[in-house]
Amino acid sequence: MPQQFWKPGADKPRILEDEEGGVVFFAPSLSSASSSSSRFGYASIGSQRQRLPVYKYRTAILYLVETHATTIIVGETGSGKTTQIPQYLKEAGWADGGRVIACTQPRRLAVQSVASRVAEEMDVKLGEEVGYTIRFEDVTNPAATMIKFLTDGVLLREIMDDPLLTKYSVIMVDEAHERSISTDILLGLLKKIQRRRPELRLIISSATIEAKSMSDFFQTSKKHRGPEDHEFVPRKVPAVLSVEGRGFNVQIHYVVEPVSDYVRATVSTVLSIHDQEPAGDILVFLTGQDDIDAAIQLLAEEAHASRKISSGLIVLPLYSSLPRAEQDLVFSPTPRGKRKVVISTNIAETSLTLEGVVYVVDSGFSKQQFYNPISDIENLVVAPISKASARQRAGRAGRVRPGKCYRLYTEEYFVNEMSSVGIPEMQRSKLVSCVIQLKALGIDNILGFDWPASPPPEAMIRALEVLYSLGVLDDDAKLTSPVGFQAAEIPLDPMISKMILSSNQLGCSEEIITIAAILSIQSIWVSGKGVQKELDEAKLRFAAAEGDHVTFLNVYKGFLQSGKSSQWCHKNYMNYQAMVCICSLLLSVNFRCG
DNA sequence: GATGGGCTT
């Protein structure tokens, strides 16, 4: 039975969700005038740049940055803020005198693609005036780079060498609304740095909502407040500027009654879209591989049962552990007369963008990590998403033309029950790595640190206990010498760093570093629906009686003997990308540990 | 017999 959605404008009274800044769905007329037709013309890069929504705020942004210590920019995707603002700053002279403009991103891929886009717009070679740094890859030229894109994790590491980040004149923290651990630590540290360096300017860029709490965070100072309107001191009160995006209008449909099984509901919704709606690809958000496989299975069964309805559907799964070749399928253009259905995890919410999506089906759930500091156990649980996520998901339907989003929950639920933003990662994770990093930066009063979102004190205490038991912290909760400092230097989980340091005395460093590298990446095995049996057999070929760790060693040996061959990985159900990653990790750890 | 959302240094 197909799901029942009510259509906007029909009998049921429409509760507008704009109260909380539902701007995501409705961009002013500007978008229809400027994007669809002219965007595909042969405009020069210069005029393309001028057509971005952010362009008309150029003067305002430069003025605010000049006069305020912190500027918060609320902008939807497609406003052009990430690529344009660093260029405006450079044009206004913020990179003069050897200073550098930094722009951080939570993800490596975003850093690379934004950097190359900006280099192209400025018509310079990537790695010169415009460069980027991500782990294992530094494409900058210290003598020439004026605009530098980097992951927030890399900037955090840079603070270890240069605690005041002296070479930067402006630091733009992008995607701050995602509230990843590194972004939050970075924000806390930048606030501190700012007190010592009044000439440093910060730009915090966030997709929606949290502008107010972010502004409060940068406004309130625990200690001495500087003079506010002094001529040469920038204003401490953050400026907040909102920039509209370029998304198309997305019509939201809610279910009338709550659904009991969101996988089934997904399938019937997809089928009725396919049956009733004009051409356009469908993007479905489910929680994980299990759900996704079940939905695909069910779709196949329905297709078999009613050939008429489901002919012309191309159904593709999408999740991060899917082999690269299969992931790439979702980017292939949809053949004429066909309709692509991508059934995805959260990966399509932030990390990748699919062109051609016109319909989004949102289950309302995602898997989220939670940490219980009492039991010291991390859990992955299916939990309801936030309004912010729901808006982000819906926005994925409006990239090429007006679209529709089908939410598998009631409007009443969305309005009254759904929390407006998710819980910051900081408040639902282990903090061992985070604490050792702050200690390495000389921040002794960890419990008194000024966070954008305070983590639970129990989690902090547990992290301190773990570090103490590893011998990384002493009785005064200071880093021990040399073990504590060495462990902080190694960019891995402190438990693993300690294992590496101890292996030195036991004469098994080489083996332990290999194991450490493998434990530090997501998985060396490929994943997928039909390969479970083959995967188990492959694992058996390397299995060691001593356990998984020695099995890992065998796998790595095999990989080396194959001459680091990708075919060998494929044959043995191993993730080639992961193995390459391990090699880089080995290099960097070996480098640090002599 | 039960099991990996997504990132990152």
C-alpha cells in the first residue's frame, strides 16, 4: 500500500516551518532569474563569480571583517561563500606582507576540490598562490601561498607548532554547523588565540540556525573584556550576516500517519513517485547497509511482482564501505527514459553531492554514535535526525530544479518533537584524543576550558583516568616526559600511541606499527551484499591462531609480496584504498618514531 | 552467533 502524503495547498492546514529559519527551502527570486538559463552559457569566470549570491555582499563582508574580530556568515549551500570569501579577502589585501588567509573544512575531499576550484578561478597553479593541506598531502608553497585550504584537524596540529597561528591574518571556519569534534576544539582554541592576537580575524560559516549560539560563544569572554569602540580595536561582538543560497524550492510532503516500518514505507514511496511523478532521480536516506540492502531487496521483489510500475528503475546503494567502483556508479548519468534511485546513508547528506536528484525520501533516522562514560562504551544507534539534518536532506532535491521531499514522519512530529539541531559530536564521544591534544597545547585546566558545547564532565574525567593509567599524564594531570609528549606527538589514538612507544623496548616496533596503522583505519576488508561468504574465505587464508592482530600482519605481508597490487586486493576482498592509506600512515608514524 | 552512520590528525 502506498504511503499517504498530503499535498501542500490541499485540505489540511499548512503549518509553516519558516519560524526556525526554513530558508533552506525557499530562496528569493534571485535564484530563478540567475541560475537556470544563464549559468550554462559561456560566461567568463569573472562574470560567473559576480552572479553568485554572495557577490552582492562582498562590500558588506569586507567591512564586517575589517571592523569585527569575528564575523558569522550564515549561508546555504550554493551561495558561493567558500570559494568567494577567501578571494575577496585576498583582493582586499589580507594576504599582503606574507600573511595567509586560511579556510578550514571538515573533510579532505572538500579541501581538495574547493582549492582547485579557487586556483582555477584565480588562474593560478594549485600549490602556489592558492594551496591546500590535508593529512599526507601538503600542496602549498610557504613562500607564495596566500590562500590556504585545510582540514580543521590539520589546523589543530599546526597549533602545536605555532600556538598563536601567527602566519594567518584571517581564519575562516567553514561548515561550523556540523559541530565535529575538531571544529569545536578549533573554535575553542581560536577564541583563546584571538584574545592574544586582536589583529586576527575569524569568519565562522554555518549553514543555518546556530548563528545565535555561535555569536554568544564568541561574544562572552570569561576574563577581561577589552574596550569596545576603540578606534584600532575591532569590535568584540560578532557580526552576523545571512547570505541566501541558490537552491530551488523544494515542496515538503509529510505522511499523514506515522509509519511502522520505514524500510517498507521507503519502498512504497519510491514506487509511487516513479509511477506518478515526472522524470527525475530519487535519493533515499536510510540508516545503514542493512536497511539499504533490505530496501533494495524489497524493491526487486516489488519489481518482479508488478513489472509495469517498476520498469525503468535503476536502483543503486551508496555507503562509505562500498567498493569504489560501485560507489562511482551513482555518479553515472541516468540513461534516457530511466530513473535512478540512490539508496544512501548519511554520506549523501554532507560528503557527496548527486546531480540530477529531484525527489528525496527521508526516513527521519540516521545512525549516531553515543558514548557512555560510566561504562566507557561507545554505541552506534539508530536515532531520529534533527530539523537541521532534515532540511539539509530536503535541500538535496533542489539543486537542478524545483523538487519534492517526502518525509516518512508527520508534520506534527517535525514541528513539535524533532530537536532543532543535533547533539554536537563532542558530547557523545570518547575524549581521550581530545584531552591529550589540549594538554599538548599547554591547556592545563581542561575542565575549565571554554567550549562551544561543554562535554559531560564524566567523559572528561574518564579521559583523564585513561591517560593517567597509560602513564601519559602524571599525578598533577600534566603530560609526562618523555612518554606523554611523545604520545601526544603521534597522530593516533593515545592507547595505540602508547602501544607503539612500549613496543620499542620489547623489540617488536615494526610489527606493532603495522598493526597500529591497520587499527587506525576504518576497515581493510571490502564490504557489500553478495560477498560475505567469499570475504570469510579470504579472511581464513590469512587467519592466525593468535588472533586478529596477527591476521592483520599476514594480510599486510601478503600485500607487500604482491607488489602492492590492486588486483591482489580485489582478489582477496581487500580494500585497496585502505591499504594505500596504511602505507602512508606507516611512513608518517615511522618518521615520527625514528 | 552477531556485526561497521559519517568524518579526521
